Amino acid sequence: MAYDYLKEKNLLLKPIHCLGQGSYTEFEYYNHPAMRSTDSVYPVLAAAHGIDFTKDSETRIPTPHDFLETFDMSNVNMDLVKSNVEMLKKSCRKEL
């Protein structure tokens, strides 16, 4: 993995912004101060498909390229969106 290589060679010198995610738990692995942020839409997409990160961290729905432009959010449970975002935040802040 690129992260492992960069960390091993002490090349994590600048803040890193992650695009996308496979699982909210993957950010627990990146335990280096250079890992700055992510802008994944996955917590929202997962909630739109009824996936609750407090109960399921393994199910993955492929993100359509036009998700933000075309998806109708009117019937999405916003409490589930907030819960999934909170789980991602907690995962990013874990100390390993």
C-alpha cells in the first residue's frame, strides 16, 4: 500500500487529503499526523441505502460519479446521515 511505503520511508511530510473511502474503518489505519482530512460522500450514500455504520461497516455501495448532482435526498433519513458522519469522525480520531 502506498501509505505504508511513504510511512516506512519517512516521506509523509505534507498534509494528506483522502478522496473517497471503502469503509469508514479504513481511516483507523492511517495513524500519522500527516493524514489531514477526507471528503468522502460515502457516509451520505450509505445512509441513502439504509446502511447504518453503527451496525454494518462491511457493506459497500459503489458511488455513482454523478451522485451529488442527481441523487434525490428528499427521502433520505438525515439522522442516519448524521450518525454515519459521526462514526467516520470518530474513526478518523482514534489513537492506535
